[in-house]
Amino acid sequence: MNKRAVWSLAVVCFILGLLSVAQIKFYEAPKYTLFSMRNEQLIDMVQRLESQRNELIQEIATLRDQLKQYEESSAKDKTVLEGMLKELNRVKLWAGLLPIKGPGIVVTLDDSKRKIKAGEDLENYIIHDYDLREVVNELWTSGAEAIAINDQRIVVSSEIRCVGSTVLVNGVRLAPPYMVKAIGDADSLINALTMPGGIISALNYISKDFGIIIKIDKKDLLELPPYEGSITLKYGRSE
């Protein structure tokens, strides 16, 4: 109930109290006072009290009507607010700002465990930022509804990049193995990743020569955390 409704209810209670007090005072008036008054005065007093009583009754009825209107308005406002909050949560869920759970897959990518021979290029034995970007892009394209890498939620503003030998996601340093979790239809996601000429095919080719580790698992239930980075726009604004 809003403040206006509470105030109106308090006024109603106050007026009822006054009316009760007035009635008590009238009926408990000393007998000698009434008997000492002339009939004309008594009639006049009764008429004035009845008039005041009728006015109070009318005012109480008016306040009750107002209170009913406030209650109905409050109920409508509550329904509208609940609808707005529901829609806001739906948008926040799609934007990655809320935790989410559902079926999907986990793609595990890890650096090679082979001993690197002298003269060989280390870059051939590790997972790079562009490998992760390719996997994420393929998952989005094939219908993934939410993605996270090592519990870093991927959103429209997420960046996946290398700094030296380290991969940063959302500005957070990650270490292999990289577990790419995607919520969606597991079969569709796997088919998209493993199609001939796709990213997994390319990584499997590298794995044969250098031992890169790739694994894909179906999951009945995945739980992804919300995006925790900044969502402030520096240049963009609404019209």
C-alpha cells in the first residue's frame, strides 16, 4: 500500500475516533445540564450534533472511496512494475548480466604436453587467443545462448587477446586448460564445431603434429556466471 493510502486510512481512523468521542460525550452529559436547558436549546443542540454526525459519515464514506481507489491503483501499479521487472530480467539474462543454466557442451582446449625439441617453435604447441575466438564465434553462429571461458562470461564487449604468452578474457588472465562452456542444443553445437574445414578440424590437424589437446563433452546441465566487467558506454548514446 502506498503512502497516500496509508495516510487516508489514518484519517479515517482519526475521524471515527472523534465521532465515537462526540457520541460518548453526548450520551454521558450530566443530567442536570440537560434538564436545565430549555426545549428549544435541546432541539437545536440535537440538530447540530446530527448535522455534524451526518457530515462526518459523508466524509468517512468519501475517504473510504478514495482509499479503495488508492488500493486499486496500487494493485495496478504493482502489476505493471512486476511486468517491467520481468522484462528487465529477460534482457539482462540475454545480455549476460545474470547467471544462467541449461544443457550444452564443454570444449576443452589445452597446450601440448610434449617436450619441445631444440629449434622448434613454441607457438605450435600452445592454444592462442585466435583459437578461442574461432571456437566462440562458431558457437554463437550455431545457436549458443550463453558462453563462458574459464568462468568468464562472454558478452558483446568481451575481448579475447594474447599478451605475451598469456590469454586475457574480459581483462582477466587465464591459464590453460581453457574450458569453453556453451549453453544450447548440444548436437547442433557439436555438428557446427566438427564440420569439415571447421575450427576443430584445423586444431585436430595441429594436434596430430604437436599434441594440442582438444575435447568436446555433452552436458545435461551447465551453470554460467554473470558478466562482471564494466558495461559503461564511452561514446555510444541513445537518440
